[in-house]
Amino acid sequence: MTAKFENNNLIVLNPLSGDKVDTLTVSDEKYINDSILNAKIDSSWSSLSVSKRVSYINKFRKELLKNKKEIASTIKNETGKIDFDITVEILTSLEHLKQIASIAKKALKIQRRNAGLMKTKKAYVKYEPLGVAGVIAPWNYPLATPLTSSAEALIAGNNVLLKPSEHTPLTSKLLKKIWDNAIEYKNAFQIIIGGADVGGSIVKNNNIDIICFTGSTSVGRTIAKQCAETLKPCILELGGKDPMIILNDANIHRAVESAIFGGMSNAGQTCISTEEVFVEDGIYNDFVEKISNRIKSIKSGSTGDYGSMIIAQNADKVKRHIEDASKKSKIIYGESDEKDMFLPPALVFEPCEDSFIVNEETFGPVLSIRKFSNEEDLFEKIHKTGFGLSSSIFGKNKKRMNEIIKKLKTGTVSINDVMTHYGISSIPFGGEGVSGIGRLHGKEGLRAFSRTKSIVVNRFNFLNEIWWFGRSEKINTLLNKVMNLIFRY
Ligand code: NAD
């Protein structure tokens, strides 16, 4: 545990020392309802133009940069991440805010569309705020996930109710402090503290117009069912089992380093962590030899290549996966210069089909490595779990890789690369299957937080429409002639 509930308090603990970092009051039903109501009735933020909202988000970004030291120490205290991973998280978050702000005006601009046969009409699409967005976040990126989802909802003109994970609420609390100091629209961005029940209250509240949930597939399913009750829109960013495919013509050095980075950075606690590596038979032995040697010099620790597990339950799950795999498969470990919440990197070779590591998200510094020789078998294995967040392919033959891209049921595919797509905020981010529904990032993300409204304007009001009642008999004949003429080809 890195957090415990006592009476109406949430006690946040440092995952390494177990020391208390802070005590927060859990938001009660009245506080939650009042906050949501304040957000519902205050239209001052949504009434601003997109340009104005963008300028506030840019101001917020600059304030975050000024407070980067405090943000970094808060993340460290509640997660046990190493400094480099924290720097990357802050940089990625600021870059996201900058990129998303830069595309917002165009993405949310009213659009003229072709009216087709309806020559006497003008057709437009408008993107309007939905109202109040409930953002529910996990613990693995306590800055990036709550901030980026909230910023997209805000730029789209919504007021945001953010519920951070009970394990890492302090970074979000700091975000709220920085927002309130810099931006006068306090009701536009509010935070609610608590666990699953508090998250549930937000989902079920009728004044919440959209849910943006990032977390586990099992909770995502529950939320989807609750949203289905009122057909409330929900964006679900869930777990992953991201496969890496290494083809015979891959640059082996790049493939080895990418596999290790994709699997082990942030202690493998990233939804887009590489979890499964599939290596083609012609390069398999070489790859296995190189990665087995390389992993021995990778270590976890406060000054290691990656930091600690963030919550004990997840550390236990990862250990369970490794123990299960160790019964039938060879495992090679790297190092860990500290114990308890630090897990050494692990490579599991040829895990059994019924092992946890093949069938569930592991979410730790573990890679499974399997040989493949036929593509049909490869795709069957890749798609077995139903996860479809992201994937990567290493090789040279573009034609072959394009064929593989077509067959991969994942939201993103990286070629000779891993994970960097999250840092490119102009492209949509999200998964399919049990990895979720909907997209964040890019114009797709901004529009996901918007009401897409189609507007049709009649141009010549002095003219009667030919289909109105009282029309001449000839109109039917005319329409048939027009049909035959226009739809011939
Ligand atoms: P979780 O599902 O346990 O919790 C996520 C959030 O949901 C927390 O704030 C929690 O308090 C809240 N919650 C729990 N039960 C709830 C309920 N019934 N109703 C409403 N809210 C509820 O997930 P976690 O353990 O915090 O995060 C790890 C998971 O998140 C992993 O599976 C990881 O892959 C996934 N994740 C996905 C992405 C993505 O973008 N796809 C990003 C980061 C993490």
C-alpha cells in the first residue's frame, strides 16, 4: 500500500520508506455534489473563446514549469521513481500541453462541409463543450495522466472534476494549487479525493456529462456498464500487453535496447510498456544472446536505471507472474541493488500458453520472449488476450511491415521505435478491445470532449422546397431522372 484510509482521511505513504507523506481529507458526498454543481452552473470558462482558453492553458504550462522542482519532489515522494523518469514525465506533460494548445484552434474551429445535392443549404460542424468532465486517473503517472486528460477537456471548454488515484493524490493536489494561483476560473478545475467509491460517485452523478477514465480493464468494464445506464459518453484508457515484433532483417542493437527500455523504464509500470517480444526464427538466437547479456547490466534502485514499484499490490502481482513462469520457463534477471519495492528486470523465455505472463497484463519490469516462424501463429498469440493498446515492429522491409501493420489490432504501431508515440500529442492515443474505447490526444481527443453539432442553414428563404406538401406530380419523375443521372457511375 502507498495509501491507507483512516476514518475520513487518506494517508499517503512513501512507497520506499513507508513513511507518512501527507494526510488528506476524503471528499464526502456533500463536497462531491457541491463541487459538481459548482462546475455545472458556472459557464464562465466554457463561454471563453478557444483562443482565450488556450492562452490560459499556456499560462498554466508556464506556471507548472516554474514549479517543476516541487512537482518533481512530490512525484518522487508518492511514487519512488528515479529522477530521470520524473524528468521525462514532466517534460512529456509540458510538451503535451504545448502541442495540444497549438492544434486546438484548428481542431475545434467551426467547419464548413459539402452539402452535396442540397445546393440550397449550407452545412457546418461545430464543436461545443459537453459540460462537466469527470477525469479519473491511475497512479503510474501521477502528473502526466491527470494533467493531460484534464487539459484536453478544459481546452474543449469543459469544467473538470479530477479524481486522482488514492495512491498518488498529492501531485494532483499540487496541480490544483498551481491552477488556483494562476487562473481565476477556480470552478473550471477541481479535484476530488478518495478511492473507488468516490470514483463511483462521479461516474453516477447526473451532472457529469462525460467520463474520462484511465486505469485497469476490470474497473473500466464497471464504469462502462454504469455509463451505459444513462448512455453517458465515456473515454476508457485501459491496460495493455504491448507486443514487439522483431523480424529477421531488424537492426539487432536497436531492437535489444528498445525492448529493454520499452519493458523496464518506469519499472514497467506504463500502459504502453512492451510486455511481449516475438522474435523471428532467423534472428532469435542472436537476439537472445545479446539481450541476455545486456539485461545483466540493467538494475533497479534509487540510482538505478529505473525506480521502485509504486504500490505493493502491483509488486505482489508481478512477483506472482514471475514465480508462476519460473516453474516451467527459463528466466534471466538483471540487478537490483535494493530490496522490497525494487524488482530486478526479468526476461522470461518461452513462457507456457497457460501462464499468467501470457494471459494477463503484468505491469512490471518483465519481458516475455518467444520465437515465431509463421505469421498466422504470431497474430493468434498477439491477439489472444484481447488487449490492443500499442505495438512495435523492428525490421527493414517496408512492404512486409506494412502488411503486418494492417493485421495488428492496436491503437498505435511504432516502427523501429517504442513508446515515443505518447510524446507526439498531435496523433490520437488509445486502444481497442479490452484496452479501451475512444481516443485522447490530437484533434480526436479534443473532439472526444466536445458535442459534435451539425448545423444546416437554408440559403434562399423566399423559395419553396420542392418536396413540400402540395408539390407537383412532376417532381417525382424529376427526382428519378436526377437519380439516374447522378448515381450512374
Ligand atoms: P484502477 O482501475 O485500479 O484505478 C484507476 C482509478 O479508478 C483510481 O483513481 C481508482 O480510485 C478509481 N476507481 C477504482 N474503482 C473504481 C470504480 N468502481 N469506479 C470509479 N473509479 C474507480 O487502476 P490503477 O491500478 O490505478 O492503474 C493501473 C492500470 O491503469 C493498468 O492496467 C494500466 O495499464 C492502466 N493505465 C492505462 C493507461 C492508458 O492510457 N491506457 C495509462 C495509464 C495506466
